[in-house]
Amino acid sequence: MRLLIVGTLKGQLTAATKIAMENGATVTHAADSEQGMRVLRSGKGADLLLVDVGLDIRDLVLRLEAEHIHVPIVACGITNDARAAVAAIHAGAKEYIPLPPDPELIAAVLAAVANDARELIYRDEAMARVIKLAQQIAGSDASVMITGESGTGKEVLARYVHARSNRAKRPFISVNCAAIPEHLLESELFGHEKGAFTGAIARRVGKFEEANGGTLLLDEISEMDVRLQSKLLRAIQERVIDRVGGTRPVPVDIRILATSNRNLSNAVREGTFREDLLFRLNVVNLKIPPLRERPADIIELAQHFAKKYAEANGVAIRPLSTEARRVLTANRWQGNVRELENTVHRAVLMASGDEIGAEAILSPDGDRLDAAKTPTVVAHATMAAEQVTRALVGRTVADVERDLILETLKHCLGNRTHAANILGISIRTLRNKLNEYSGGGIPIPPPGQGDVRFAV
């Protein structure tokens, strides 16, 4: 747990530092926001910023966003300064801690960040086999590929492997390759020198250097551009990286973990993923089965989430009724653990009585989760499917594919990465298709436009 304290904390700096260190945190100090940014750029990194509420928190938040530095902020200030506390939250702080610092409150905040509210809960034998293999290889420095559907818990398992490795006391750094624009991902990974490109106002150490001595997780690596994959391969093979605009290689000592919800062997055949990179990353493969294939985990996880969200929302902890358990185990859980967690969270809020009943197990639309199992709904779905099938007759595959791609892009408000994920194709394939359609005079929804719909 790396804590960066920014500001003087109204004279409470020493006390806050002592409390944090007693709870296992490594602490770095910065006198102001400018010095804090220099610390973050230098590669020391931070898992949490504790910031004096007297500083311009909005300006700090904007600076972090501009340089794609993702770290939560907790503001600190004198007890009776309620107005400053509200302003700090509105500016982007996640929490406010009054001064002088309360040991239990700071310990709770540090624990929440360190644990990231994501515990590894399992009971099913299918998941137990995966965990056993994870435990077996955790102590090595071998690269690990973690695969599975979206929402199965790939990052949770990656953190589990890191926590049981010889690098557990060193940084765990995660980079979502799908969430960062292609032209910025190289700088995010390898860092850049001042003036290397427009907006590079200072030297910035990348995630490889920030993870030095520890573990680097490349989340959704299948979305990385092929050109950048070659540079990644060199970094893994030679354990050196080149900052963008740099003149000399920088040595790094890291363990690489990677995740993907796509079949990378297929991506290799399609030419969107390098085969030699896959060999380097896939020394050990941890394949997480979907939740529907590990039924014993469903109730175990549901009970865990019911307790977690009851405590978080200040309501009584209630057991799941027999009927509620039946509804949960009968569902297919296409969104896996993430979908189950959201469903149980809703159930905790909607339930009445001494138990969480089946009537509280709702879909995002507010319908009972088991309503789709009724004959009426099944008949409606069958009729709709038949209508769609009739509408396809007489059309070419290319026409159907084009309409599907464009409708999906509208649904995603023009977001190419999101649309590619839904369609199950690479971002490169999607862009090639869109260029083809555009060349034929077909209008393409630009980013930020399309049909406004809620994405679940």
C-alpha cells in the first residue's frame, strides 16, 4: 500500500504518517500539488493520495486526468470545515477525513483501498482446480495468461497470484489496454521524455518502471495494437524499455500477468495478435470457468455480497430465502460474477422482511429475474426470433454484417472499443470495416453520437 500525502494537513502530518505506517503503508510526502505530480511522474507511484483540503483539489484532479494517472484522492481538513469537505467531494475526492486524524478511520480507508473490495470467494471444484494451479505457480516469476469471460474475476485472480508471490510487498500495477487510446498506450506503458510529443510537459515514468520489482498486469491485452505488441515483446524478452522520445534503454525487473476475454489463438490466426508474444505471455494459463459452470460458487458468492452490501448500506444482514436461492442458481449469469454482484446489491436494497426473497431478485429493468422463464415470455421471444429470421431472408451476409456493426456502434454512442467488444472482433477489424463503409459513402456514427441507451 503506497500512500502519498500532499500538503501539511494543518500540522497533523506527523500523526497521519505514523498511523498510516503502523497500518502497513509506505508513505511519501509532497509539499504541494506540483511536487505531488513530480512524485507520481517519477515512478514512485501511489495507491492513494491523502490531500490537504486547503489545496486546489479540482486542479489536482484535472492534472491527473490530463496525464492519465489513475489514483483515488482522500481529502483531509479541520473538523468544523464542512463547506470545504463538501467542495472537496464535488471536486473529485472520494472521501473526507477530519483532522486531527482518527487512527481507526485512516486504517479503514487504507484497508478499503488495499483490499479493493474484491475478495476471492469460491467453493466449486471447477474453481478450486484453478486456485490450486494459481497457488502452485504464484512463487515463480513465470508470465501468466488469465483467460475467461468478462466478469469472471480475472483481475481478482491476478491480485491473488501477486499477493502470494515473492513480489507481494512490491507494487502491483494494472493497465487496461482496452481503455487507453492507442496513441497514448505506448507512453502509458513505457513513459516519455519531456517534449516527446504535444502535451508531454515533463518526463513521465511509465507503468513498466512504476512496477519495477513487482507485478505488471496487462488487462485485456488482446486489444493492443500489433505495432505496440512488438515493443512489448522486446520489453518482456530483454527486460529493458525505451521511453517515448528517450535516447537510452531503461532496465526493468517485473513479472508480467495478462488477461483476455477473447480466444488469442483465433486472434493469432486473424493476424491481430503476435504468435511469439502469445508464447511469451502464455507460460502458464489460468482459465477461469464462467459462473454457470461453477454452480456451487453462486450461493457462496451471493451470501458474501449480501453481507457486504448490507453493511455498506447500513441495513440488517438477512439470509437468502430458499426460493431466492433457487432463482439465483437457475439463472445463466451471462455477466458472471459482476452481474451476480449487481443483482444481489439490488436485492439487499429492495428486500423487505427477515429474508431476501425471490421477489427482490430483480433484473436491471426491475423485472423478477425468473420472469424470463415463464411460458408467455418464452413464446414472445420465440415470435421475435422468427420475425428477425424472416427479415434476413433474401439479404446478403455482407449487408447483414454491415447493419449489425453500424447498429452496435450507434448503441455504443460511437465508442469503437466498446462496440468491438460487443461484436467479438478486434478494434482493428472494426476500423477496417468502418473505413470500407465510409469509402462506399455510408455515414459512420462519430464518437459520442448514436442512439442513447443504457449499457449494462
